[in-house]
Amino acid sequence: MPARFMVRHITDQLRSCSSLKEVESWYGLLLKNGTAQDCFLINQYITACSHLHTIDLAFFAFTQMENPNVFVYNAMIGAFVKNFRPLDVLWYYVLMLRNGVRPSSYTFPAVIKSCRVLSVAGVGTSVHGQVLRTGLPLHVHVQTALVDFYSSLGRIVESTKLFDEMPTRDGFAWSAMISAHARAGDLDSAKVCLMRCQIREYCYMEYFNSWLCGSRRCGDCRGVILQDG
């Protein structure tokens, strides 16, 4: 089987794996045909393990890699996010930096989210500095994660500044900013954000819920009135 067709076949099979036995057998095949060092295939294997919540198999495959690239690290970090292991996300981020692997725009959202979950403000602000030092264009998902991170610390000024500087905003960014204002108890600003979001034709009800949750937390009856009406 030509190499490119073999890679495509293995990739398709890994994506369709539905049991522990299947993913184990495919890793055995990777070892047998000498492709267990192929970063693309190991990326796919780790992702398959993640979907099945077999994180230990992903961890083992990663430890056998001699030179994992950024895609393999991102797959491993993504697996830890999916399996609710934020501390491991941070550890693997540190590991990739120590090994001279440059993070990508896909690395940072998971790392920043883990900082928020663990409430490690100092680490999160340090990661923000590293984002800026990479010189990478700020991806909307990175900026959204930062908005959410700073709002979780009650630092609404930083959240608002980041949001206002975003050249483009998707629905997740709007939701994060609405939640940030609501979290800070500024329901009027949250409502203004909600209306601006509606003008841009995002799903109104999805982001209305962010505002409504904030209203309830603050004991503001306007949220209940709007819901009932």
C-alpha cells in the first residue's frame, strides 16, 4: 500500500475507533510498521484515545515519542482538557517550552482555560505575556479565553480592553464579554453587549442566557421579568 494511502487508511480507522481494544490494536500496528514516531499519526492516535477517555494510552504513546512536535503536544493538551485534567495541561505546556517546542495559537486557549479553572492568576498573566512575546497574530479563541480568564478574576477593565481590541469577534467572544459584565454585577453593560450582539445577528437566546444568569446571581429581578415576558 503506497505510504500516503496507508496514512489515510490508518487515520480514517483511528477516527472511527469505538473501543479500547481497537485503539490498542492500532497502536500495535503503528509499532509494527515503524510509524509510531510519525507525529501526524500519533496526533490522530492521541485524539482517538481522548475521545474514548483512555488518557493513559495517549500518555504512553506520547512518552515513546523521541521528538514530538507542536501538533502532538497540542493533541495531548487537548486530551487533558477533554478529560478534565487542567493541572496536566499546564505541566505539558511547561514541558513543551522546556523542550524548545514553540506553542501555536491552538495551544493557548486550553492553557488559559486551565489557569481559569485552577484560579492561578499569576500563571495566567504570565501565559498572556508569553502569548504577546510569540509574535503570533492573536487568534479570536485566544483573545476570548483571555477575556474569560480576566473576568473570572474580577478584572473587568482588562477583559473589556481585550474585547475592544479584537479585530473580529465570534459568538463565543460576545458570550464571554456578556458573562464578564454580568459576573462583575454590571448588568446594564451586559445588556448593552447583548443588544450589540443581537445587531450582529448572532443567536439572541444563547447570549441572553449569559445575561440572565448574571441577573440571577446579582438578585436583579429584571432578568426574571424579561424571562416571564
